[in-house]
Amino acid sequence: MRLDRFLANLPRFSRQDARHLLAEGRIRVDGQAMRAMDCEVRLFSRIELDDEVLQAGKAARYLMLNKPAGCASATRDAVHRTVLDLIAEPDRDELHIAGRLDFNTTGLMLLTNDGQWSRRLTQPSSLQGKVYLVETEDEIDPGCIEAFAQGLYFRFENLTTLPARLELLGPRRARLTLHEGRYHQVKRMFGRFDNKVTALHRESMGPLLLDSALDLGEYRPLTPHEIARI
Ligand code: URA
């Protein structure tokens, strides 16, 4: 929301008052005097008038979890434990998942209460690469490399997958980089070659790498540098 609208929405100020307060340099946003009416403020912004706090600003949360298998990528589930059950934070119910994983997929999962941040990470236009380690039941057909790079047609969604990079690490092991997140995408891509994915682990999302110090089920807050990279 624009700062002038935020001020004018408070019962005590008219739109004209809001303009005057801004012009006089009496409004601070996150500690900085702000004169621009069109400055965007959010629930996370601390907004002050002289020495009075108009909005304290909610704490923004950004967590990295090493998701274990057997855990639902949901905030609630009637039967299974969810990734939120692994988070011991007072405001965990305000978190959402930025990029789900299947029940038995392990690895990097990001949770936040900042919708703008998670949209930047997951929106299709951002084309952030997601890297997965894949293990398969049968030997991987080397033809997968070219087929995945060309894209596979998924009839159900009537779309062709974006070019994906497959690097063979062993007969039944590979690293796959995707730039989108379709339903069961990795499993369906290997399924096209009649090969079953037996283990799937996400190593990174865009510039964010899973911290190797995190065991399965453990999490930590992102650093300011990691947050700013998205
Ligand atoms: N593709 C899958 O098939 N499963 C996941 O969990 C992620 C990508």
C-alpha cells in the first residue's frame, strides 16, 4: 500500500494531513525519514510519526527446512504430520510454503510469512532453477538428456515442459535442473521413459542452497544475505 494511503486510512488524518506530514519530513519508515507519497509500505514496515509508532511492523520470517520423507507439504493434514509440525516457532501458523514437495521427497523447503518474497521465488516468469538429485529403479536412458532438454508434452495440462538439464551421476542417479514446478514433474518426466523415481531430493532453489549442516527435519532462519538474493 502507498504510504500516503496508509496515513489517510488512519481515522485521525485526512489525505491533506497525510501530504503535509510527508512534506514536513515527519514520517519515518523503517527508521528513515520518508517524503515520497508513493513509497510502498507493508505489514512488515515500521512507520513512525515524530516519536510515535503508527505501525510497529510485523516480524518477517524466512526459514529453510531440510524436509524429511513421510511428511506432507501442507500447513494442515488430517492424517499425516506436516512440515509445519517440524517448526517450533510461536508464529508458525502464519507461515506458508514457497514451493511444495511430494510426501516422500526430501530436501530444501522454504517457509515464510512474506507473500511478495515467495511469489518472486515461485512465479513462473522468474524462471528460478530448482535442482534435484534423482534416484531411479532402472538405469537411466541417456536419451533422457536430449528429451528433457527439448521439453516433454504433458497432455493433461496441454503444455510442453521448459528445457531441463539432466546430468548423469551414475547408472541410476542424476541431477536434474527444472525451471518450473508442475505436478509430480520429475516423476512424470522419468515415467515417460518407464523409469520409476525411487528417491528425490531438492538441493537448491534459485540462488538458495540447502545448508549441509541441516539434518533431515531440521531448519534455520535464512541469513539477511540469502533473503536479499530473492
Ligand atoms: N517433482 C516431483 O515429482 N516431486 C517433487 O516433490 C518435486 C518435483
